[in-house]
Amino acid sequence: MHAGRNSHPELRGGGLHPLAPSACAAEGVVRVHGGEPAVRKPYPIPQALTMEGIADTIADFAEAAANAIDAGFDGVELHGAYGYLVQQFLSGNANRRTDRYGGSVAGRVRFPLDLVDAVAARIGPERLALRISPGCTAFGLGEPDLHELYLTLLDGLPRDLAYLHVFEFPGHRDLTVKLREHWAGVFMLNPHETHHDWPAGPGQLRLVDDGLADILSFGTLFVSNPDLMHRLRIGVLAE
């Protein structure tokens, strides 16, 4: 993953500045080095990536993925969610570029598509997955033409990726259904129908039987439930 604009020079060190699709600051504050209470500062205006910088960033991703495979990992999941760099390119307000990587839907999906192609060329598409979070507004992101944006993205992805991983945001089940219908490969879902049924638990296992997903992912519950798989099997979770 790459944080893009969601960083600070004090965290990067060495005089380095956050890089992003455009010179638009993220909303909110970031914790920087300091004592207690925690020191928090507004996100700075990032430096806009040049075309050369985009090419270098894609090459860095591919090199990191190849290193992971060489180190013994089974595969790599590219983080295209939660308001980080990949989703910043998809965004309509964080990405204000007027070149081939911005503007129209076709331009805004170009970076993730070029990124997937480059990493797949290095490690094989069967070892690669992409995670997305359509409709995520973290750090002030906005995604106009949301349905068209993500359906266009899926149209350009290799169908032989290991899987597509969707983190669902409340109110977007209709889009999740469309993405499921549109994607011919393995579909992994972290379901989030409403705030009341999050994090996902035994109640969402039905979504595999219903055909909405091939695989469900669980994140938060693993933090406090190392025996989560057993708990899911018997339908019991920690209080």
C-alpha cells in the first residue's frame, strides 16, 4: 500500500514530502512524533506526482511485490481502499489531474489498472489481488459517478486475478450486487450492510450461500478472537 497524501513530512523524514495525484490536502489531522498528549497536525498539501513519479511509484509496487514472493509469501493484495493512494486516483476531488491519469472516469481508473498490470507482469495474476472500498469517504474523498467508476475499473482488470476484495460501506449493497454480477473471477466480500451488523460475524455467512460472495473476509474480530473460525462455525462471538 501507499498512503499518498495521508502522511506528513515529520513522519517521512529526510526532507521527504507526501506525494499524491494532485496538490490537495486530506481532511483531518495526523499524529506525528511527540510525547503525551499525542501531537496532531493537519495533513499538509502534498506534492502532485509527475508522470515520471507515477511510473516510478508503479515500479516500486512491482518490485515490492516481487520481493514479497521471493521472501515466501503466497501472494500479494494491493490496497486500493480506505482513502489511500490508489483510491485517491479514483477520487473526483483528490484527483484533479488534467492528463491521462485524471479527469474522466477512464482517466481516473488508469492508475490502478496500470498498477495491477505491472504487478501481475512481475508475479503472475494468480498471485495478485486487489482490494477496493467503493463509496469510502475517508480523509475527505469523494467519488462522483460511483457505479460507472467501479464497473469501469472492473472491466479493465485481468479476470485471472486471485480474487477481487470488496470492503462494503453501508448503503452500497446495490453496488456490491452489481460488482458481483460484473466480476467473473473470485469475489471476496467484507460485508457491512448497516452499522448495526458490523463487524461482520456469523450472521453474514449466509451471503456465501446466497451467492453474493465466494469468500467472506473478517478483520476486526480476529484482533480479540484468535479462535474466530471456531466461533463462526458454532455461531458464538465474544461480548
